[in-house]
Amino acid sequence: MLEAKYGEINWLNLHDAAITPGGWPDLGGDAAWGFFKLVVPNPRKNVGGLAAMVAAAGEYYNRPDISVADVTKPEFLKWLKELMSSVTDISGASAYTAEDLRC
């Protein structure tokens, strides 16, 4: 669905999907799905989640080298908060969230 709307799936497009006010119907999906939900392990508990946040920052700045100054800039923090507001809370999941969700 997202590829049909955005083409390439990347952090910038995931952000755009996360802030789409109409949820899945506006993204080309079923209304029953509600809003876009991103699944990322908690970066404070899982190195994969931390890597995801670093990758998102690198794409936001369009460069592979980021600094503490970059990730503490108010405009980046606002963008990251918008993106992360779509993260599904799986409080009872282990550090291996994707494996927990596997059918």
C-alpha cells in the first residue's frame, strides 16, 4: 500500500505516512486498519531500535554521519516525535518485537 502511494519505502515516507490525518484510507488501505502504526523496538532496550533511530536521523539529514548536535536540534526532535507517535506500544513484548509478532 505505501509503495503505491509513495514509491520507495524510506524513513521520510514512513514519517509522511505517520502524520497522514486520515489514516489508512488516505494511504490506500482499508478503513478498518485505522491509523498507520510503525513497529520499532524501544531504542532504550534494544540495539535494533537504536539503529533504526540512527538510520532515521541519517536519512533526515541526508548524510551518513550524524552528531549529538544533529539529534538534539529542535526541528529534528519534532520530526522524530511525529514519526514515533505512530509506534505501536507492545509493552509485554520481548526485546525481539518482530519475532514476537511472527505468526
